[in-house]
Amino acid sequence: MSGNASPARPIIVLVEPQLGENIGMCARAMLNCGLDRLRLVRPRDGWPNPAAVATAADADEVLAKAEVFANLDDALADCRHVVAATARKRSLAAPVLEAEAAAHQIVGWCDGGAETAVLFGAEASGLDNTSIARADRILTFSTNPAFPSLNLAQSVLLFGWEWRRAAAAGATGVEEEEPVSRGDLTPFLARLEEALEARGFFLTPDLRPTTEATLRSLFSRATPTERELALLQGVLTALLRRES
């Protein structure tokens, strides 16, 4: 970022938000910090929601541009990096970054032209493992370990504040080769899971979701480039051809 140019902005993704009032407060927090790109995945009470307008405090432009998606994969299809905000320790955890470090990393990605999403979970439960498996980084906040719980708008505001500070300081480094988007990665994962299913890899139906989430987390953390994904597709094709 140079001169008076506006910094490239990440996308805030609210996964299954429950109350319209909370969505409105998130929009207000976003605009406070210069963020205006909002995506909603399966909002419980539908969209648009008049309750969101009441609490947005004139952040109407954020609500007006908000995009709604039926599932998380569609919401992330054009994203090359995904960061999941969670305070919980998870078995699928990608590299964990404090908010300040995560914000600097995100500024670098965005300034380099890589579409980046930051995920926030539902008010009552946060992000589940299936959602976190889509992330290549985990965002956490240095709150009181005896009481780490934040409400949804607080979490968005804390991230937005750190992002604004990092954007003002400028990018600290950008990867030389961009990873593929989640939309490009998803077909490979679906093809891999189909091949594994056909060969009896998933021993029991109840364990399959956990195994699939682990596989998705592995490849999400790896952030393969276009060249690397082509190699993976070629390896899978060769293995399947050899069996036929």
C-alpha cells in the first residue's frame, strides 16, 4: 500500500450467525475499522433482517453489500487464504497466530492480491471442526485464560482494530507464489474422498466425517500452489489408472 490508496480488505465471514442484532453490531465494528466486505453463511433468521439495521448504527453500506451463502465452501470458493477465529484448542488446529501477527500476515496476503477470508462462528458455539478444517491459519486473542469468551461483535472489532493498525504499517512480506483458491482445491478433495470411499478406506460411517475433516485440514494448511495442485491431481490420476 502506498500513498493514499486504500488497503486491500479481507472478507469477514460469519458462519451460521443467529441473531440479526449481532450481525448489525458486527457490521458496525467492521466499518469502525475500515472493513466493508461481509459474507453470511446460513444466517439462522434469514436475510435481509431488519434487526441488523437497528444495531448497525449507520453501517448500512456493509449490510447492503453483504453476500449470503448456503454453505461455507461456496463462501470461500474464491479465497486463497482462510483464517479461523477461535479460542478453543482443536485437534485440527492449523498454525496459531495472535491477532496482531495474524493481521500483519493478512495485510501481506491482501496487498499481494490474494483473496483472504476471516471466519467467525455462531454466537453460542463458535466454529466447529468442519469449518476450522478449511483454514490455513488460526486467529486467537490474548484474553484472560480463565474467561476467554468474547461475543461475536467483540471478536470482529478486535480483529478489525489489529488489521487497521497493520494496514497502516504496511505489508511485512508476501509469498512468492500464491496458493490456489478454495474453489480450485475442493474438486481435488472431493475426487480424493471418492477414490478412498471406493477402496474401503473409511472403515465406519461414523468416523468418516472426522477423517474427511482431517484430510481437508491437512491440505488447507499446506496452501498448495497451482503447480503443486496439478502435481497432486496427476499423482492421483496415475494411481487410479494403474488400478484400472
